[in-house]
Amino acid sequence: MRDILEDLESGKLLSDPDPVRRAQIQMKTPLPKRFYKAVSVVPVENGFAVHLDGRPVRTPGKAAMVLPTEKAAALVAGEFSAQGEVIDPVTMPVMRLVN
């Protein structure tokens, strides 16, 4: 029991000694992992769509994301291509604007 209390006092088990910062860290939701390999821009009936591994990107409302110009679709596709191991929406301002 004493070992556990000593660990708590030394801060080994805590992610941050500040309780407010620790709560912020623990409330963060984990980012989704990147699940696609190829990103492409495809012309569709009303404009241009971004496809991830051949499947169209959808909005949070489940509607197909169709952009009016190829340039706009290329911007969103570039943001998807730039993602690393996880998809971080903070680094995708054009995607957030389109949604």
C-alpha cells in the first residue's frame, strides 16, 4: 500500500501534476487511424468528388461531398493526402469549411 501512495506522491502514475491539465488530457478523444492509401478527385454529375481508395468522402450528415470546382476538390484531396498515421481534423481547414 505504501508503494502505491509513494508513486502517487512522486507523480509516476499521473500524466501531468496539474489536475486541470490532467483532466484535459484524459477528456481528449483518440484520433481515428488513417484507413486509406489512395486519394483521388473524380468528376461527378454536379461537380467533383474526393475519393479515398475509390470510395466517395461523405459529410457528417452522410451526404456525398460534391464540390463545385476541381480546384476545391484538389484542396480537400491534398489535405487527406497530407495526413499521417492518424486523421487530425484540426490540420484540415478546407475540409472543415466544406462540411
